[in-house]
Amino acid sequence: MDFLQLADKTILIVGVANRKSVAYRISRVVEEAGATCVYVVQSDEIKDSVSRLVGDAEIYVCDVEHDDEIARLREELGRRHERFHGLVHSIAFADFSDGMKPFHETGKAQFLQAVDISCFSLVSLCRALKDLLDPDASVVTISISTTRMASENYGYMAPIKAALDSSLAFLAKSFSAFSRVRFNAVAPGLLKTSASAGIPGYVDAYLYAEEVIPRKKAIETDEAANVAAFLLSPRSSGINAQKIVVDAGMSINYFDTGLIRRAMRPE
């Protein structure tokens, strides 16, 4: 049974970097469901490595910091495709080259660059590609499970992801004037990806998450990818401007009695 109804659909996947990428795992799920994936990566170097993962699939290069590259991407895609039934936006960047600092010491240039790449790129891409999106297309971005917890080792990215979450409502509203395109986010808890491994202190936070999650096992990237595939499918047609948290119940279990006991009476 074709539950997801993705057979013969074409999905644009933006942001694959390597085998561990959330975007790559999403592409595996939707291709298994019969969809065709078209890829957009940041650079020619990444294109070379991703081509080894996706074989003969189409791969385009676009650095979303540059408007001219987004315009070029629109022209290149338009020459080969009339419609995309889904768009996956899986792009995030923060410059921590100067080390992790208290939030109030965040540099303006670093913050605005992160907003541009991690948040505004969704708006830019959707604006540029709007005529290539099917009237019933689904746009899915990747957020985080909570933007209200002041995790020190996540730096200034949580406020930027909060802006990304808010953008969903405004994109859904503005696109509703001429289409039925939907905008949603998958918001996973801590994942084991190459990007997250570069965050100072992330490994300890990941291991702690495994203790807090009721099942004592962290979220797997494929679990987030499965939710994204559902949001891309016609089966989720009633879901719009939403953030779907995928944290295996971590948020209900911060006050687990075993963790409290160990914290208050360390052995």
C-alpha cells in the first residue's frame, strides 16, 4: 500500500552534506516511497562527495548567502523541471571560530550571518522557487525541539531557530494568497550528526539526553526523517504552519526521580 502517496513526486532536497545529514536521511525515506529527489548543496566540493551517495541524481550548487546564486539556481531548475511537490530546507550555520561565549557577548556579524543562512534562506528560496512549487506542495524545514531552554553549548542558534519557527506562519499566510503550499518544521531532540559533533560540549549533552528520555535511548536521525517524509506527503495535508517535536518524550522527563537522586546525592 502506498500510504505516503509520494510515488512519482519530485522533492527538492536542500542541505545534504554527508551520509549523516538529516536531509540525506529524509531523501532515503522519500525515495523508498517512490519519490524522485533533486539535490542542492553549498559547494562544488560537497557536490563531489554527495554524488557518491546519490549516484546519478541531479545535484545543483547554491550558496544561499548570495542572492545571485539563488537566482541562478531558479533558472537551472526551471530548465529541467516544471513542478516540485516538496521542498526540504535543512540548512544551518553559526560561526563559533572564536569559541563559545555568553549570549550577551554574541557578535553582530556572526549573529546576522547565522540568521541569513539558517533562517532567511528559507524565505529566499521559497520566494525564488514559488512558481516551481506545485499548488499543493509541502515545504519542510529542520528546527530544534525547544528554543526556550537556554542551552549554553548551543550558543545563539536557539533564538535563530525561533525565528525560523515563526517564519512558517508568515510563509503559510503569504503563500495562501495564490496556492495551498504548506510550511512545517520537524523539530528533533539531540541527534548524532556531523554538524552537531562540532558543537562544544554537545557529546555530553547528547549522553545526558539519553538519560532524560524515558526510553533511555536518544533520537535517531531516521526517526526525524520519517516525520519529515510524512509532512512532505499528501497524508499530512491538514497540517500547516506547525512545528512537530520529535524528542521521544524527553521534555516530559526533566525531573526524573533517578536523575534528581543522582544530582542531589552524587556518589
